[in-house]
Amino acid sequence: MNSRSMSTTGRHWWAAERRRTTAVQQGLDAVSWVFLVMGVAGFIPAFTTGFSGMAFAGSSRAELFGVFAISVLVNLVYLALGVVGFIMSWGARYARRFLVFGGVGLAVLGLYGFVAATAASGGFLPSNVASALLQLGLGVLMVVFGLVLHRRLPRVSEARGEGDFGETNRGAAR
């Protein structure tokens, strides 16, 4: 008897489950890739002007692609959003929640960036108008993805990989 959990096709159940994605999950995957690329590129001197002037937080002279104000904290936030986004994209409902609530949070951060960019004192995150527009735009895009791409979320039985009669493909080769 085989102790490994395999389906009748000889593949693991999670491989079949991962192939069954919805549009909202694919949208979150795309947004997560954007966050990961931005987070990693912020730590590469070739993509960051003023790299030596990058501070952990607060006023930093570093700019991603010479346009967006960044710091170590901003890069870490982008990396965390990318990783958490990929984790949340495993479930359609979690993906939708992450897109909507994360998008609202990012839009609020973008609005804070407008205030911080115009204020003389700055804040805990470096900001300029371009980075505030980027965060606001990504936040609005995430909310739109979360609200529009969920047209048909799978039923609970479909999300578990069950067929029409409640049978499941998990552990079928027992």
C-alpha cells in the first residue's frame, strides 16, 4: 500500500488544486509579482538612484528607477505584500479579501504620501508625488480586481476538488 497521498492521475492533490484557479487568484498573482519586482529592484543599485543615500525609514534620497522615493522599509513592505499575496492567492475568497482590504490600505498609504510629499517635515516613509500616485494607483487597481474579478467564486465542493457526487480526488490511490 502506498502511503503517499496521490490522485488517480498519479499527481499530488495540491497540484490539481493549484491548476484550478479563478480570475481573482490570477489577478492577485499578477499584483504580487509587481510587488516582488518592486521590492527586489529597490535593493539593486542598478535600478535605484541614490542607493548610498537609502535610509531605513524617514527621509531617504534613494529613488526606484529614478522616479519613486523608497527606503529599506518601503522595499520590505513591498516584499511582504508580494509574499503574503502569493500565499493568499491559494484560495479565491482569501485572494479577494487581500485585494480589497490590501488595496484600501495601499490607497490610504498613497493618500498619506501626498500629505507627506507636500509637508516640510516628511514622515516615517519617504514620499514624493510619483510614489504616492503609484501607491494610490496600485491600491485602486487592487480594489477593482477584488470587486470585479470575483464574478464566479467556486462552490465549496469545487474548491475542495470534489466531483458532482461529493467524491474527492485526494487520496484516491489508497
